[in-house]
Amino acid sequence: MPASEIIEERQETSKIYKIDDVTRKHYIYSSPIHYKKFNENSWYNINIQLKTMTDETKIFDSDIVIDNKFSIGFRNDGKVEKYLGIRRSYDNQLEFTPKYIEMNGSNLLLPDYFNNVESSGSSKIHLFDNGEIFTNITSIHTQSGIKYYKPLNNFFIQEYINLTGFTILNKLGDNSEYIPTSDNFFIFESTDGEQLYIPAPSMWNNTSKSFGITHRLYNNGENYIYEKYPDEEGKDWLSTNENPIWVDADTYYGGTQDGYVWNENVDDWDTCRNATSGTDTNNSNTNGYIATATTDSKDDYYIQRGFFTFQTNSLETGSTIEECLLKIHGYDVETSDTPIVASVQKSSWESPLTLGDFDNFSGSYYDTVSWSDNSVNTFDFNSTGISDLNRSGYTSVCVREYNHDYVDTVVPDGHDYICGGYWANDSSYKPYLTITEIKMKTLGITPNIFLGVDFTEYSTVLGVTV
């Protein structure tokens, strides 16, 4: 009998397939693969491919991602005004208009219409003189920002946000300015309780990244205005980094359950490896390093560890787990020796990932793999890993470089051992668990019929000893 999905048992991050009467296979991801439509309770497959749609309420057609918790649309007549919209329903919309872009003190003078618009998959590029606005769509967020081709030492970017239906949850301060949360977020809530949030923006080039940007949200009496500009740390970063520079502001409508913690620039191996806190953490990349152990020309040590969490409460109490596999698609391998090996073991981290999770792991490894940079790396959990699966909540794991970080062997001077891969932010290669579960077999007999019966003579029929 071919496997069939059990639609009614979908969760936001998982699917279950029926293999036969007692065998089920779970596919559990670390970011959403399903969404619920406005005022509905069923789970639908997320599809982030752009489609051309006609809206009778507008004078222009739109290229739109419609199969997600929030639809993401671009007007396809090339006009700058309300070029991007995020919609929960017709009565719940945010529409963005780039209003003022100043680079190095010069106004770039945005036209009424973009010079050109390019599409690729789930991405758009809106071109104008001296720069472009790029927009990348994933299942959990929309990344939209500026790419600037010339040397950059300062900038000021202002957008108007047309708000319909949504409520801004941030507290209102002086001069109608909204106060960011303690995490530096601005949060918008739809009439059915779904939330969008804009975290602190970032900027980067081909070699490094900075979060040295101040962002503001306020109302001038006529419009909601969102602004961003570099702080002193950001200006220092700009002064030492080459163009092109990307400056972005993401809008999130979901989250991932993975990320890394990194400990760097430590001149002693034991101090670096045994630290209780890292120096950097990130959960917003689509690909990059998963687990590393490296040194640099100054003989400083660097260790990075990857963390993943999966919602495993779809597993039945008392069932038998025949197999549990963690699959991570490789992206990059850098090693002074071959092969490079990674290990996976138990963790107890909970989102959001913090610097203090650097040493959040315990026990022995569940499995090791020789890392591949262009195919799926599969960890086959041993009996300990299977018994550690949390049937009432979330299962967390830590992935480490094995031959040095896990084993505790000092990395030779100038050597790199890097396992790269794709994170849950990626649209095509999300990490996931596959779990083969054997349900408890039942006889389908009502126990009450045996009241007052000597079971001994039936023992061979029931296959039990009494």
C-alpha cells in the first residue's frame, strides 16, 4: 500500500504519512511548512512562488505569493508608491513606499516609477539610478532593502507604511514615536491575532555583517514612517568595509528553531572550547557554517556549534520508534584534512538562542557523519537519541565539529575544520527529522467480556502467558 499523508494530523512544522496499519512516518522541520488561512483552522501547504493575480479593487495587477500565512505582493506596473504589500486579509494590510534614500549626504531622488523590475523565483529587484531595492521571500519572512554599489560611509532611509486593520503593539512614546521592544522589534497584530514583526535591521558586504543601525517607527499625523540610519558602531563598520553594501529591514511572520553560537578570538584552546558563553549568535541565515573548529594567523581559536529544535509531540506515548534521522543539507566544507566529521548530541536549548547556549549539550553523541558540502548529511540516532525524543513537546540537539571540538583535540595552527549547511530560513533545503513510528498494536476486543473467565485456556490464542 503506498504511503498517504494523514492530513488531519498536520502541524505547523510537520507531516505524518501512513505506511501501513501500524507504521507512520513523521517529517518534522525546524520552521513552518504549513499555514492557516484567515479565520480558518485547517493547515495548508506553504508555497512561496510568485503568481500574477488580478485584484478588482486595484487598477494594476500584482505578482504575489498567496499560499502563506501572509500573502506578499508587488504591483507589476513598476510604480514606486506602495510597491510592496503584506496582507493577512483584505482588511489587514501593510503597504510600503520608499520615500527618501540618502547615501553619503546625497538624495538619490527616487522616481515615480522604477527603471526596471527583475524577477527570479521568490525574489524581486527594483532598479533605480545608483542602486536597487531587493526583496527576498521565504516561508517565514520578507527581506527587503537597498543595495548600493559605491563606497558608503553614511545613509538615511525612510519608508511610508500604509496600515489597514493591523494594530501596532509597541508602546507609544513622545512625539507619536513607538518604543521598540527589549529585543528591538516593532510588532504589528492583525484582527485575527497573527503577528508581523520588524527586528533590528542589518547591513553587510561580501565578507562581513553589522547590526549597527538605529531604526524608528512614528506617526507624523498623516503617515506611519519607518526610518533607519547607522549608529557610531555602524559608521565605523562602513568606513572599513568595501562596496557593494546591502542594507536591509526584514519583516517576519514566523520563526525558525535553529541557529548557531560562536566563540571567537580566544588565544587558549581550553578557554575557547570550555567557555559557558559564546561571543555571537545568529538564527537568520539561510546558509553558512553549522559547526566549526578553526585557528587564524594569530593562533586564536574559533568554535561554532549548531542548534536545532523540532516539535515531536505528534509521537504517541508507548509507541516504538524504529528509526530517527536528522537530515542537514551541506553547503560548504573547508578543511585542512579529509574527511571532516560532525557529531550530534542532546541539548536543552529553547528559542530564542542565546550566547549562554554555547555549552548547552550533554551526554555522548547520537551519531557522527563525514560531512558533504553538496548533498544531505544524515545522522542516524542511536538508542539513546531515540529514547531522548520528547513525545510531549520539543526535541533539541547540538551539532559539533567532531575530531577537535567534541573529542577535545587542539586544532593545529592555521587549520580550519568547517561544516557548512542550510538553515531553516532556506526555502528549499530546510533541516528536518524523519521518524519511523510503530503504533501500539491493539486486539480490538472489549475487556469486559472476559470478566469471570479463566484466561488460562485462552493463553495460546491471545499469545500471552497468564
